[in-house]
Amino acid sequence: MVIQLVIGIFFMGLDQLAQSRFGAIGLLFLLLLGVGIRTRNGTCMSVAAVVLVLMIQA
């Protein structure tokens, strides 16, 4: 129960960071990364990770 709460707080903070820094596009790709991790879809994870890294470096 405590671990789920900590994970939830972490992802809420990550969501706020993505929205403030990258806007809606960053949030969309962060969501795509989460979906890829949950479904273990390598394509979703790879595309989202690459786009997020490119957004961070820009």
C-alpha cells in the first residue's frame, strides 16, 4: 500500500514536471512511454524515449 502511494506521488510529480517543461506533447509521449512499459511493447517505449530525450536536449 505504501509503495503504491510513493509510486503515485512520483508519477504525479513527473507529470507536473513534463507539463511545465514540455507542454502537452511531452505529456503525450510520457503517457506513451508508460503504456509501452505496462504492455512491454518495445516500439512504444523506444519511440517515446527517443522523442523525450530529443525534447530534453532541445
